[in-house]
Amino acid sequence: GAVVSQHPSRVICKSGTSVKIECRSLDFQATTMFWYRQFPKQSLMLMATSNEGSKATYEQGVEKDKFLINHASLTLSTLTVTSAHPEDSSFYICSARSTGGTGELFFGEGSRLTVL
Amino acid sequence: GDSVTQMEGPVTLSEEAFLTINCTYTATGYPSLFWYVQYPGEGLQLLLKATKADDKGSNKGFEATYRKETTSFHLEKGSVQVSDSAVYFCALVGTSGSRLTFGEGTQLTVNP
């Protein structure tokens, strides 16, 4: 089946630095990718919808300047957490929708961010 | 808006026990329904899906039937294994778009 890869899987950074997480669709083109955040023992919260070649659509309450999303090609979307703080520590998961089908999404392995 | 409600966890079972995780939904029209599984430290994997009423999704011994009359999509397995220990998420995609709405997740632990 379709594969979505995230990198890095784990990252530790100091408070105030910026971190970039990549999401790639390896064997299909994805015009739309989604970024989720998952807090410990909680469900996934949709942060934003990333559209290739256009601006991302952010969910209510998600800071656009804090979580920068770029979808420069049909196989790559990036999430940059700017000026990270400890409260940004979380598990970030991306997903990509394959063309056609019933809305099935393929998920990346997730990226665990720890901000010290 | 669309919503998914899952049975509260955690659920702890012995190996070979029968599993049911309840899931009900609220949505307009005829959404597509999914069960995802998340193993510790990993992303989500699609377990099974159903796209119309009365469809039964199945995979790896797990089954779920799309019940329009009760707006439910309960997950079942006749005999669980230790390797089934994971968090299970019920989800739907509404007819209005591609946005996936998740339930809260149910932690399953299977003891030998």
C-alpha cells in the first residue's frame, strides 16, 4: 500500500529554537496532506491542511506563525515549529490522501518533539 | 459537525478473549468509517474500513459493521493476542470533504 514517511522520528531541541519535520509520500502524489498533533493518551487533533502550491488551512486555535507549513511539491510537506517551547512537546503525525478512493488517508510514523 | 464517540478505556483482556470496542458517530449523510490502530511509539495504521451502510470491514481477525440505523461501527475480534495491544481509533470522513474526524482512542492491553 501507499507509504508516507516522516523525518525525523524523534527530535530534542532547546527552547527558542526552530524544528522542521518533513512528511513525504513515497509512492504516490499527494495534493493534500494533513498535520495532526497528539498529546499523551489523547486523540489526534487536526492542526492544518496542507495544499500543494498554496497556503495551508489552519484549524481554529492553531497559531499560523508558530506552526509554519510548506507544501512545495506533490510529495513533500514540511512543518516547522518556530521558537519552540516546552509546551510544544508532542507527537506530530502527518497524513496524505491518495488520489481517488474513499478518503482513505495514509499516515506517517510520527515525529516526537521534546523541547527542553 | 461530525463527531465520533468511542468506548472509554483502557481495556485489559486475557489472551484469546473476545474483544468489543464500541464506536458511535454523528454525521450528516453517509460518511465512510474507519478503524485505525496505533502501536506504541508509532504512527497510525488503517485496520479496516466500510464505506456504506451494512458493509463489513475486516482485517487480521478484526471486524466492524457499518450500522446506519444505530450510527455505530463497533470493532470486534473473537480471540485477541498479546500482539493486539495498542490504541484503537474509530474515525470517519464525512460526505462534505476529506477531513478525518477521530474518536478519543481506546487503549487495549492483552495479557498472556
